[in-house]
Amino acid sequence: MDSAGKMLITIRPGPAMHVWRDGVEVARVPLTIPQALGLIRDLLGHVRWPQ
């Protein structure tokens, strides 16, 4: 397994960005509404949608 572990980022009500490693929360970053929407927009821009 990779030494960095499995990473997951979630955006939750608050809003706040939560960073998880192997099922354990390792960071929580409070966001404004515009920051949360901008982050979601940027993440969706990197998703490869099936044709």
C-alpha cells in the first residue's frame, strides 16, 4: 500500500472542507460559501465524464 494512505476530501455543511486519510480526519478547513462553490467548481472541472 502507498505510504501516504488513501485520501478523501469532503465538503460538508458549515461549509468546511474535511481531509481524510485511511478513514481518519486529518484536517478541517472552514470555508466561505463562495470558497466552497469555487472548490466544487474546480473539482468538477477535473472529472473525466464518460462519453
